[in-house]
Amino acid sequence: MAKLLHPFRIHFHDPEVAPIDIDAADAKAAREVAAERRGVSPGAIRKVKVIRENTNG
């Protein structure tokens, strides 16, 4: 059975590092992928948010 993936947006402390959207099973996995893709340490991540669909409109 495949794990359900959720969309996460990861923000970094450094404003020069653009936020990145990641589909992952959980926030921990999203952090690991984001850090690897941006070439930063996991400590450089400021916040991880689940992207929710906007149902207005």
C-alpha cells in the first residue's frame, strides 16, 4: 500500500533562499527533502506548513 503524500511549503531563515513546495508523507520527510534540494542544513528551515486548498471561489 502506497503512503499518502501531503503538500508542504517549507520556509527558510535566510530570505535569499526561496520557499519550496514538497510532496511528502510527513513534515519530517518534507524537511529532509527541502534541505537536500536547497543544499542547506535542516537547521536553516524556519517553518513547514501544510498547503491547504483555497475553497473560496
